[in-house]
Amino acid sequence: MKAFNLRAPDVIMDDAVAREIIIGLGLFKELDEERLAAKPMFRTVAFREYIRHEALWVLAGCCHGFEKEEDNGFFVATWPKDLYSRSVLSEAREEFARKAGLIKVQDESR
């Protein structure tokens, strides 16, 4: 896996960078399958938690079906484990969903 200089807390919204990180974490296939399965008329965000990183809580996601093309794509958010409990991941999912005004939210933890 390519080494990434992940900082925490951080949110990476650049689709290409986030996609590369998600691939490196082994989460891309699941998120991409969710994106491809989403109905075009629904705004959807699929989330995956990555808890195996030694120092960071990682939340990876994929947005699909939003009107503006720049609102679609992959993102990664990170928080240091020594400063945040695992509950930050569920809180972040809820915040992303609230801000996006989602119709449907899908999540799974790994």
C-alpha cells in the first residue's frame, strides 16, 4: 500500500486523493459497488469505518446522485485515536448525512 501522510483530524474531499487512500485501505470495491447500485434519482452516501489503523479512526465515504457533479465522489475523514473515542465515527456519519439532507444513508463498519 502506498504510504499516505494522513493527518488528524482531517477531511480529504479531493476525489482522486480520497479514492487512492480508499483503494489502499481495501475499501474501494465495497464503496464503488454501493455507488453503482444506487438509483440515479436518490442522493446516497455510503460509509465505511476503518478501525485497524494504529493511530487514526478513518471514515471513508462515497457520495452519489447529487445535482452538482462536485458534490459526488469519494472522501476520507480522520481523527487521532488518542484524542477521540470510536463514537466520533458515528457522530461524523450523522453530521455528513444531516448536512447533505440525505434521503438514504447506508453504513457498515469494518
